[in-house]
Amino acid sequence: MLLNLAMSTMSAAELVLWAALAFLFWKKGLHRRFPATSVYLTLRAVFTVLLLVVLRAEALPWGRSHHVNIFYFYGYFTMYVASAVLLYFICIEVFRSALAGFPGIMKIAIVVFRWAAVVAVIVSLTSVSYANKGLSMLFDIFCGLTRSVSVLELCLLAFLCLCMNALRMSVRDMAFGIAFGFGIMSADEFISSLWSSHLTSANDPMQFVFESLLLAALAVWLVYCFMPESVRRPVLMPASSAIYRWNEIATALGHTGTKVAVQQPANSFFLSDVERVVEKVLARNMNGRESET
């Protein structure tokens, strides 16, 4: 009884946090800077409400007789796949925000990130066992896709932590807060995938660990929404710094250069005629001076 009450309380807290985050993103205008993150929060808030309603209906005799659990299954994995796709665009948003002061490096980094995402998806799909058919195979594919995106999120968080000083980025920046929250959720995803075979029921003690990590990620985002964000100033650095040279090189890549107008040489026949006229004029002047003397 106590376990059911605790799980119900945590589920209600999760619902409130999703709705509060979606509202705060729109109220503070963060949806203009991070549109994919705003859509992600709205999606999770709406689907969390719907799935809780379906889950409550499943516990009733009417719900069991009408097989409501099928709607819960398809609804959950619809949210699962949509969230995985949105997470890719969220990573792009965080990259753009973190590298806003270095447009050249940002261009190259986004291209590298896209190829890394393609490789991660291919590796995750090739590691899936296709011996199972039907819904079981779809479940494995969805889990592999989510794990590949989780790897990208952890790599993004590690990149921001290592390059924060070089990028002149503050810990209070919303881009870092988003990456930090998704890093916690990625760790939660990996732990749950490792322990999924050992779970015996919905009230297993490990379920409290998974839900606690999810609530911690939501709490981090809520703190960043309430915390005044530091204003990012223009990045000033000496021209001899390595990152400045890398940015200039990256900016120059792909440019064909400016076109220079080259004057065509004059016609050789025209030049020879001018030379003859000048010679004749000089010869007349010399003859005139000799006659006078």
C-alpha cells in the first residue's frame, strides 16, 4: 500500500513538473531560442496526462474488459519515438547556442555531429536482434534508437563541461542546464535498460530510483527556468589564440573567395600604331630644330 502511494505521488509530481516547465518555457520566451525543447516539454506534459488516465482506466473492470492496455502500449511508444527524434534537434539547438560566438566552428561541429548521429543510429539498428517478430522487434528498435540518442546527449554534456572556459560559457547558461538535465535522463535510461530484465513489478524498488532520477532532471530544468540567466557578452580574445585561428580556418572552409577583375591587355596592333605616331612626331620636332640652327 505504501509503495503504491509513493509511486502515485511521484507520478503526480512528474506530471506537475512537466506542465510547469512547458508553461515557463512559453512564458519566459525560451521557445524562441529553443523551439525543439519547448515542443518536447509540451509533448511530455500532454502524453503524461493521457497515459496516466489510460493507466487508471486499465485498473477498472471496464478497462480490463476493453483491453485499454493496448492503447497505453501504443501511446507510450509513440511518445518514445517522438521524444527520440526531438532529442536530436534539441542537441543541435544546444550546439548552436553554445557555439554562437564561433560561427565557423559551429558550422563544422554541426556537420560532424550529424554524421555522428547517423553512425550512432546505424550501429544501434545493427545491434538489434531481428529474430523476434512483431511488437517485440519494434520494442528493440525503439530502445536502440533511444540509447543512441542518449549517447549523443552524454557526449554533448561532456563537450560542454570540457570546453566551457574556451567557449566563454557560464554554468548558469540555459543551454548548459538543458544539456545537464538530459545528461541525468540519459544516465537514467542506461540504468533502466541494464536493470529491465531484473524488474519484477511496477512497484519494484529500482522503479523508485528511475523515477527519482527523472524528477531530479526535471527539478534541474525548473531551477534554471527560475534562475536569472547570465547575459552572454561578445567573445573577446587575442588574435594569437588557437580557438580564434580555428574559427577563422573553419569560416574560410567552403568559401570560393572573392572574384578579382583582371584588365585584359591591349591589342598589340593598336600599341604598334601608337608607337609609330609618337616616333613620327619626335622626328619632325628634331628636323625642325636642326633647320632653325
